[in-house]
Amino acid sequence: MGDPMHKGEYQDRRNLAFRDIKDMNAPWRSVLALARQGRCAKGEDVRLGRDLLFLERGKVRLTHYSKEGMEKTLWYIREGCIFGETPFFDPMPGEGVFTCMTDCVIYAFSAQALDRIGKERPDLLRNLFQSMARKLRVMSCHASSLYLDDVLARLCKFLSQRLVPDSSPLVAKIGISRQELASLLGTHRISLYRVLRLQEERGLFGPITRGTMTILRPHEFYKLAEK
């Protein structure tokens, strides 16, 4: 088996912090006939009601807002995932907002549809419970990193989830703006900019070009990502 440090295929299963969520509920595509299809445009907030939502196509961001108007990006959800479980199962007022980062196709399962699925397809309920447990793990790792790691370590953990396989030199696709990245990593945009500039000067990273970053010292990078 090859050295992942040279192939760009690194994946530390312990490191779930800042990971995008994708295809965890792909088996639910087999019951989309029981759901209502809807479309949301890029930049539009998804209306959360008493439905369980399935993202068939696109990318959605979950953001929490404080009473003072401060915002914190929690995670990004991609196609093949159910979302909106919390307001569906626990309909209390919340601060979370799902925003479409691209044009999206979303299916909505009603409570009645879920009851039917539970009777006819218990395997899909197990899949739903497993995905909810994985989201809890992701959020726990996310919160731990925000509390325990400095900005550089958080940045390396984020980049380690987005490495381009077989890239040489090692390259990571960022995929979001620097403002969004700063929010996800729990820091100010200026603080993130300073870290990036400092590490470019030290030779850990190359400059961000077209949404990608080159990792120039992989061994040091992986140590930071595994903290």
C-alpha cells in the first residue's frame, strides 16, 4: 500500500472536524416518489416546516445566528443527504438557517410519509439514525477543534478533508470564500488572512489560486491535521 503523503489520499477517520456531509442517505432515493419535489435558487434560504428534507442535488450551508446578529457556519451538506431532522423531530424555535450555496433540488417527506417508510422500509430508518449519529460525531469534532486547536490546526484539518487524490505537489480544493472559511473555522477573516500569509512566508502553503491551495511541506501539514 502506497504512502498517502505522496498520493494525496490522506484520510484520518478520527478527524471529522469541518467535513462536508455527502451521500449519507443515498438509499432514500428509492422512496422519493413519497416526497414532494421542490427547487431553491442559489442564495435562497430553505423554509423549514414539519417535513424531513432530502437534498437530491446541490449544496446547502447551515448557519447559526446569535441574538446580536453574529453568525457561525456549522457545516455544509451536499447531495444525497437528509437534513432538517432537528426541527422535524423537535419543533422548537431555533437559530439555524439552511442556505442554498448552489441551485438545489430538495424533496420533502411528510410525517405521514415517514410513518409509511418506517413500516415498509425499516432499513431506511436505520440509515437515518446512523446519519444522525455521524452528524453528532462531526459536530463534536468540530466543537472540540474550535475549543482546543489554534487557527492553523483547524485550517489543516479543513484542508485534509479536501485533498486532491494523486496530486503532486499536494493540493487541496477549498471550495468556499475566505469569509465563509473564516466563519467555519471560528475566526475573523483578518486573523485567517494573517495565518495564511505567515504560512506562505514560512513555506508550509503556496498561495491560494483559483480556489485551491498547494501544501509544500506535507509531513508538517499532516502533523497539524492530526492534532
